[in-house]
Amino acid sequence: MTDPDMSLRLHNTLSRRLEPFEPLDPDRVGVYACGPTIYGHAHIGNFRTFVFYDLVHRTLEWLGYGVHFVMNLTDVDDKTIAAAAREGLNLERYTAPFAESIMEEADALGIRRFDLYPRATAYIDRMIELVQTLLDRGLAYRTDDGSVYFDISAFPDYGALSGKDLEQGRQGERVAADEYEKDDARDFALWKASKAGDEDVGAAWDAPWGRGRPGWHLECSAMSLAEVGETLDLHLGGEDLIFPHHEDEIAQSEGATGRPFVRTWLHVRHLRVEGEKMSKSLGNVVTVRELMEEGISPAAIRHQLLSAHYRSELNFTREGLEASARAITRLVDFADRLASSAAEGPGGDDLREAVERARIRFREAMLDDLNVQEAMASLFIFMREANPLVQHSGSAARADAIAFLESTNEVLGLLALGRESRVVDPELEAWVEARVRERDEARAARDWERADALRDELEARGVRLEDGPSGTRWTWSGAGIAAG
Ligand code: AMP
Ligand code: ZN
């Protein structure tokens, strides 16, 4: 299947090193990503993480792997329950619109659909089974109120992912532990006994040890086990999830299956806004929805979210967004010039060489721990080099350059989105409208040569035409640049 030379290296949080990526089955790379808690609109920080998931997904496919990619939706936890209770709605009613709005925004940002979006509430049986297994294996204990906790002292590897030394600070936590019914403050809930509020919003289920609901960490263990398998090739999340969420997932999953849970962990650094941590209390929470309502193009937002390596800080700024918008315009215009240039003949060796250099640089950058910043740099260096060459290059060399741009689009998703975003440009739309009318007239006059030439011109600009009995409809193709 895949090119034997391909050697993707990824930084594994667990080993704290760059490692060659070697999936168990290259035809079915199993990926689980911690998805949004659907209690409100997602913010731009969440979307840094989701766009990164998309980058991982696209890059693996671009490299030739078969991928099974699962991202969950957390629809039952403390936050969803509290928010649903405030609105007097049951969980399902309350969370559904947020799931929908997050999917809409994800689509708008060119995040390709993953294979599956399991919701926690659909996996309660699997969660109960998992808790039972942990009880049977002596890794969990019940308390009098009907809750179940994981017993960390029975799992010696606890702390390996986050590097936390659990012996330190345990003394102080004894006090805190007394407030709960746990044996140790570090023990975490697998199953939480029902409270009145939970019943009100429909967040309570029967289990052998009493009515209640799953703990958040348990949800991800159960869903990844059910939908990806006992051992995942990749598990993704934001850096805030390393501890305790992912540490707890490891304890539960490995405790239950006795097998390694995850081969490679990738964690995305948090995004900041204008240099500050984003938080409700600072009043600087930015959403994709708001930005789009301001008329900022999704392509510029996506470009900005991709502009830093996932383990580096990303500072989301207005100035950066403007620069991103300019970068997208350059990219789309360049692609247009390539497609619509009329140069003929065999010329274009210089262009071909520039394409070859860029191809190598781009690929090397992506293989190097998904260094998208470097990959984008190679793309823009290429455009600078190629710009003066286009007009002297024949169609074969230009087709080569177009193929390269399309292949970068497979990974970055910027060109197609940039074209789609142009729909908001009224001048361009008027131009397309005029050309479409002109073509209709040519057809009516049976001037097929003229009509075909106009079709070619429109297609080179990313316009798709559909001739019907009541005239011609047009749409932006959005699917990379038409080869003209
Ligand atoms: P949540 O909806 O809070 O469960 O978060 C969904 C995902 O977004 C998780 O993977 C978080 O780690 C991630 N996330 C939350 N805040 C940020 C941020 N400021 N920057 C990047 N990722 C974030
Ligand atoms: Zn999770």
C-alpha cells in the first residue's frame, strides 16, 4: 500500500521523544480524539485543537494510510448537567443544538468529517461493563452511596503520562479525601451515584451498584474501546487533558484489558488571544461564529489556526488574521494564474524544478512531527519562485505545479476553502454572472466554440457549470483548482 520511504515522526507525550510512527495496521490506523463537551458554543481555542485533528487525519490519508478516526461528543458530565438544569431541559434537548453548531463551524473551517462521532449517552451499557470489569479485577471499589471509584494504589503505572509523582503531596490530600468517601484523594469516580439534579435532566441510569451516571474519564475509555479497539495507534487531545483525564483513561483501559492502551499520544498546546489566556472572566472568548459574522473568511481563520506548530504557542490576533487573509488571496490568485495562463509549448523546466524542490520540502516538513509552519513556508517560497516563471511555462509544467498545489490542499485544506470563501466577493460574482450569461447567449446562437471557451475560462476560475432546461446554474467547485 504505502511508500516504504515514508517515515513520519511524531512527538509522543508518553515517551517525551520523537518516534517513528508505526501503526499496528497501516490499512486501519486507529485514532481517538477527545471531542467537545456540548454544553455551549465551541471557541477558537477548541477549534485550534479540532483543526489539528483534521490535519492529523488528512496527513495520514495523504501519506497513504487507511484511517479509522473517531471523535467523541461529551453529552453527559458536570457541565452539561448543570447547564441543562439551568434551562430546565433534558440533556438530549439541551445538547443537540450545540452539537449541530459545532459541526457547522467545523464544516465551514474545512474540517473533513471523521468516521464516527460517538455520544457518551449512547454507550452507557459499555461503560457499566467496563466498571464491572474493573471491580472484578480488584482495581475499583464501591462506596456506601452507590458510587464506584478507581483504586489508584492498585495501578502502579499511574502517573506515567503526566510524569506526576503521586507520593508527593499525598499527605496533604488525605484531608481532602475525608470530605468524600474515597480511600485516597487521587482516586477518581468511575460511576457517580445519582443526585436529584441528575434525574431531572435525564442523566441517571441503572447499574448493578445503584442508579447513577458515568464519570467523564470512563466515557472516553469505553467509547475508544468500543469503536477503535483495545490498543489505539493515536490518541489526541488538548494539553489540558494530559492530567488527569488521559492519565485516568490509561488506568481504566489498561486496568481492564491488560494491554497497552495507546501507542502514541499527541497533545496540542493551548491557543492564546492577543497574547492572553482566553477565559470568560477576561471577556476575551472568541468564537468562529462571531468571526464569520464579522465577515472574516473561514479560510483566513483556518490559516491562522494552522500557522503554528501544534506544540508551540499560537497567539490568535486580529493582525494575524489580516495577514492570513492576504496569504489566502495570494494562494488562490496564484492557482488561478497557473490554470488560466495561455502559454503553450515545451517551456517550463525552471518551474518543474521549483515544484520538485517545494514538493520535497513540503513533505519533509510534514513528516517532521507535522511541522505545518515549515510546510506552509515551503509553499509560499515556491509561489515566490514560480511567479515570474508561469508566463513562460507550457501547459505540462503548469499542470505539474497545479498537481503540487492540489496535493498541498489535501493536507492543509486552504486552497479549496480559499476558493469557497471568495463567494463573498461581489465583484468576482458579478464577473462570473456576466460570463455565464455571455455563454448562454453563445449557446443560443449555436456558437459552440465561443461557449466552450467561456466554459474553460470559468472552470479555470473554480466555477462549476450545470446546464439545465431552464438555463445554466453555477457554483464554486471548491475542490481544489480545476486543471483548466
Ligand atoms: P472541551 O469542550 O472543553 O472538552 O474541549 C474540547 C477540546 O478543546 C479539548 O481537546 C481541549 O483540550 C481543547 N481546548 C480547550 N481550550 C483550548 C484552547 N484554549 N486552545 C486549544 N485547545 C483547547
Ligand atoms: Zn476524552
